[in-house]
Amino acid sequence: MIAATIPDLAVFFVGAAIIVVGALGVILAKNPVHAALSLVMTLFGIAVLFIEEQANFLAAVQIIVYAGAIVVLFLFVIMFLGVDKAEDITTEPIVGQRPIAAIVVAALMASIVALGQLGHWMVGTHASTTATTGNDVADLGRSVFTTYLFAFEATAALLVIAVVGAVVLARRVSPDELSTDEPEVAQVPEDLGATMTAGEVEQ
Amino acid sequence: MNLLGTDPLFVNGVSWAVVLIVVVKVVVAFAVLMGAVTMMIWFERKAISDMQSRIGPNRVGPWGLLQSLADGIKLFFKEDLIPAEADRFVFKLAPYLVVVPAFLIFTVVPVGGQVTLFGHTFDLQVADPPMGILLVLACSGIAVYGVMLAGWASGSKYPLMSSVRASAQMISYEAAMGMNVVTVLLVANTLSTRGIVASQGGSILHWNLIRTGFVPFVLFLIAVTAELNRPPFDVVEADSELVGGFNTEYSSIRFALFYLAEFMNTITMSAIMVTLFFGGPAGPIPNIPHLRWVFPILWFTVKVVAFCFMYIWFRAALPRMRYDQLMDLGWKRLIPLSLAWMLLVAAAITNWRWAIGVLAAIIIAAVLLLRAFDLGGARELEDQAVLPSIGARPLPGYVLRQLTDAEEVED
């Protein structure tokens, strides 16, 4: 059994502190941009814990994919749509949402604690994921393309469906709607100067 | 120990001497990089001046060599302004999110071979983590935040537009960049930068430039140029449209940090390209006693300077691309090409039957994709298009003149 050493524990608690502070920031920050930045902090904390577990590849992917792409897209949308304002959260958008959320969170926490007790989890153990060959990329690749092939391909298919769905939803624009908010300079006639007036251009 | 990679420095455990060597390596890398940036700025200004028949910096120091230093001192003592509309915390944070990744990328670059000093053998490289080259991708992912948040936190219209452009551009080209890195990794069979360099040892034929078939290098070069926001892909800093870009509202030392990061990224990305495709410090080593360790560093420097000069040449020679052309190039050309070449290399490594099969699949996919581009391009010209594209260029001058003339008549 691998025992936790002092440096392991120190790294774990620092990582955990970063994660918790970041997570609190996500829900407490009034400004959506600050919330997104707190999320980045949480993701960094998780990457630290991955490195502690010797899952170097996962740590790098955590930063590249989650921090480097997904949260950037969040920020992109926040900035692009101009929703970067403090929001009023005193009213509940869906009635009964908050009590239900509290119950679910309590149940999840209880089950995690129970699992930890049953499975003898340890705080801050080093490399508990036990890379068999010492090469975590090879291990990960082998398990993803053999043991967990179906789950992996199903996830990939799900993502493709989500992308196609998003494109279909985003492109559904009726022609009437289009002509009101976009200027209509569809085709440039050959004798443009003679036929086109300023009114047509400005429409 | 796995975390520290295969650096021979840590083989016999960690002692005070080892810690001291690591600290010295970090300090030297920092100093060399800062010095290289001042030289790079001078080199860029001087080379562009030559290409444009100007003299360039020639007042401070011999041949104007100390100009960047003088500029740096000037910027340091200037008044530091924060706009009234700015988000103060994020505004102050943003420059560091650009500068720190720029430094970090250089830590994984192998600058030379191994050196033995005071009984300790160590790599001429700050760190050789097992995730190696992925650290580069991670850092360039983080650098996007700096640019993005700088524009947003300024609380000003044009920097915001610039940062929206920047984030879209950098994410798009990161995909193409990553896929070409994967092609190199398939051949090198390791993630560690030292491993990648070691796999290219021997003759020039072992360089990944040759082994991956030249195409990934060209694609990577284009993707990196866009990732760096260097000309011809510098729509982020298109002065004629955006006043100055995402750093318009910045002044004093914060502006200097952006400036520093921009040039430092040019150097570090050149170094990454040398590491990935040009064998890093590989090169002929003449048998001169006590000086053998100098030659890898020399070869590395020569290669990096060649790439830096190429970027300067790009800037002087190529006109800035339009934003939609930039996106078209990234998504419709670079990403499919990188993906196809990556699959082809992967198949070729397996065996020749797979290679032929994948090649056939790629040709079919390419035909379908080109047909799809055709159909999509034709549809754009219908009533959804705001401005019709005539040929591959924007509206010709006489059409624009007629449009504006018509408006003037109405007034």
C-alpha cells in the first residue's frame, strides 16, 4: 500500500485549496468574466492534483482542453454577447430549483464520503492510479482504444451530434427576419451606378 | 522521479549542489531570454529598415544596439494609466498572463547537449518534463487569456473587438498547430522535448522535417505565425481598423510587458520549430578539446536566428490578410490538411497496406470536402451575403466609389 508522505500531503492540500477557492469564486463572483476566471483557477488546481497522481498527460490535457479552449469559448461568448454585467440572482428562475439542487448535492456528497470510507481512499497518496508501464500516455491510449472503446466512440459520436445540432439550431433563420436586420446588398448589378440609389444601399 | 523526467542531474538524488545548478539554469535562461528579446527588437527594426531603404535605430549605442534598452527604461518610468471604465483587477492581471507563458515555453527547449560541471552532468535545458511538448500547447492556450482579458478589461470598444478577433484566431489555429505536433510525436515516439531531439540525431535525413514529409512543417509554420499574431496574420493589431489592438489602453510598464511577450514568443516559437523539425541543437561537432559543448548551442542559435529573420521577412514582404480569409485558411485548409497528413503518417508507420487504404480514404474525403466548399461558397452569394465577393477579392474600387457617390448625392 502506498502511504502519503509530507510533500504529497502538502501538494494535495495546496491543490485542494486552489480548487475550492476557485469553485467558490465561480458561484460567488457577480461578474460572469470573474466567474469564468475562477473556473480556470479550479481547473489549474485539478491539473496540479493530476501531476501529483503522476497523470502528466491528463494534467496537460486538462490545461490545453479545458482551460485553453473551453473556458476561452465561455469568455468569448460572454464578451461577444455583451452579458458581462452583474445579474440579479434573488429571484429563482425555475420554481423549486434551489431546494432540489441542495438535496442532490447533499446526496452526492454523502455517497462520495461513503465510497471513500468503503474503498479506503487516502488523502494525498502519490501515484495511486498506478501507471503500470510508467508511461501514462501509452496506458491511457491502450485502455481507451481497447477496454473502453465503446464508451470512447459513443462519447465522440455524442459530441458530433451536439455540434451538428448546434449548427442546425443556429442556422434556422427565416428570410423575413434576415432582411430586417441585415443590409441588403446581395448582388451588385452590372450597371450599378445607374440603378442603385442610396436608399437601397442603406436598407 | 518520473516528474523530473530523464535529466541525469537527478539520478543521484537531490543535494544542495543540484538545487544550485537548477537555480543557476533558471536565472541564466531568464537573462538570456531577456537579452535575446532586446536583440530581437533591434534586429527586427534594423532588418525592416534595410528592406524599406531606411536607416532604422542608429543613435543609442553602436549601430543603435542599445535602443531597446533605452525604450525599456523610458517605458518603465512613464506614467501608468488605468482607464476609468477598466476592470482594475483583470486589467492588471492580463499582461502577466501573456508574459509568464512566454517564459515558460522556453523552459522545455533543449538549447544544447549535456554538460558535466563540478561532477554533475546536466542537460542544457531548464526542465524536461514527461509531458514536454504539451506544455508548449498548454502555455499558448493560456496566453490567449492575456490577450482576451486585456481587450475586455480595458472597457473600450476597439480593444474589445481586437480581443474577440484574437481569441477566435488563436483557438482556430491552435487546433492545426496541435495536429502537426501530433504528427511529429508519431514519428518521434515520445512527448519529451529532449526525446524528440534525440530521435533526430544522426544525419540531416533524420530530422523530422524530412521524416514527416515537409508538409507538417509548412502547416505548423503557418499555424504558429497566426498563433503569434505576427504578420501577415496580425488582424489583432490592425492599426488601420482597431486604433492599436488589444493593448491600446495600456501604457508604461504594462504595455512593455505585452511588447516583451510578443517578441519573446517569436523567439520561443522559433526555438520550438527548431526543436520539432530541425533537430534542435543537432549539427556537426568538430573534435576540439574542451569546446565540444559550444557547437550544439551554436547550431541551435543559428537555426533560431534564421527563423527569427524569416518572421521579420514575412512582416516586410506580406500584406495583412483579411479576417475572413484568415478564418477560411485556418478552418478550411490547414485543419483538414493537417488531419489528413497526420492520418497518413500514422498509417505509413503501421504498414504500407494501411498507408494505401488511408490515402484512398483521404482522396475521397478531399473530393467530398472540396465539393462541400463549392456548394457552401455558392450559397454565401445568395441573399444572406452582406457584401458579395467578386472573385477572390473585396469589391473593386469603381464599385465602392459608385456606392459612396450615391450616398453623397442623397445627402
